[in-house]
Amino acid sequence: MLIDSHAHLDNERFNKDREAVIAQCGEELTALLNVGYDLASSQRSIELAETYPFIYAAVGVHPHDAKEAAPDYLQQLKTMASHPKVVAIGEIGLDYYYDLSPREVQKQVFLEQLLLAKELNLPFIIHNRDAHGDIMEILRQQAPYPASGVLHCFSASWEIAKECLKLGLYISLAGPVTFSNAGKLKDIAKQVPLERLLVETDCPYLTPAPHRGKRNQPTYVRHVVEHIAELRGIETAQLARVTAANTIKLFRLPLTT
């Protein structure tokens, strides 16, 4: 089994060959989760999930788009989340690297969506870039999380990872773990308990070695799995099974391992 827990197949970079890419995913992957970043992409994610049985959707407003959130965006997300193939709220969070939305607006929209996930008893998917302190402060204040959640494309320290694990959350690793200069991330990949680890591509971004420089796609998640398995000294098939089972558990996918 092999699952990409975080993809953006609705991205315009797939406009020319989306159907072919998805057909390949259907051959190589058990499932994938297409993740929204604003209301329009969330709706596109649902449409993909309606069209392809192995695709599931997450709906949410990314921190980049927080300043554009409509006054009724929470109600729109709540309506979308009632769809049977919507399995999470996301991606949500904070991004202090690009700062495309004012930080106070980012925090407000993040908190509102985190509370929505709790209200709906859905897991959440967190984007965190250079905002570790504020992310953790908000997560601590709003704990516990009965439906759990995941820190996607994890990029923080092992100390922060341990705190997230104590909150009952999952850690997801993407293409950067395969980069030669990612020493700290490789150490984290060795230490995260297997039962709390997910894998993803975040395609079309963050293409793993050996395809760096090319557009990323969901089937490349196998390179992430292969690299982490090598780091941990276990079989690739074992890591694929475990991370697939974790994804199925977290997002309550109607699949068996």
C-alpha cells in the first residue's frame, strides 16, 4: 500500500495532463488526499474526489489566502465538510516566511478553522513555515484534539515534533527529507514513532530526489518512503504499509490495510 497524504492535483501546473497523472496514481497508489488552500481549491478538491474513487478531499484556507477569506468562509467550509469524501480541514496554519497575509489575520483565520475542525470532529492539516512559536501556542491553548491532526511537510525541530506528538498529533514528511543537506530532517525521520508518521508529496511542489527540478506528482511519494525506510533500516514495503495504515486511521478512510 502507498498513500500520498497531501497533494494539490487541482493546481494549474497539472492542467495539461491531469487525467494522465491521475490515471498513473490510480495504478500506483492506494489513495491520495487532495488538499484545499482557499474556497475555490477546496471545491475543486471535492470535485476530484467525486470523480475518482481513490481521491479524498480536505477543505480549508491557507495562511497565504487568509486576507482574502470571505465573511462567510467558515459557513462555506462547514457546508463543504458535510460532503462524504471530505475527511479533514486543511490546509490551515501560519506562514511567516512569505507573510502574504498580515500575521494577526493569519492567526485569527487559523484559530477559527482549528475550532471548526474540533466542532465537526474532523482532523486538521497544519501548514507551518517559520511560525513555530505562534503555532505551538495556539495548539497548546486549544488542546485536546479528539480527532487529531497532522503537521504537514514538517520542517521544525525535534523538540517541537516531540511536543506535537504529546498533543496526539501526527508528523508528515515530504520531499525535503530526501535532500542531501536536510540533516536535521533526516534525524527527525529516524525518531518519529512509526505509528505517528505520514508521508506526502505536497505536489506540484518540493519534488524529492532524484527528480528535483521537475514538477512533483503523487507517485513520487515512493521516493520519500524509500528514503525514510533506508534511514530507519527497515523494508520499504513495511514503511509503506505503516504510513498507509496511519493515514487511513487519521482520516478515517473507508479502506483496510
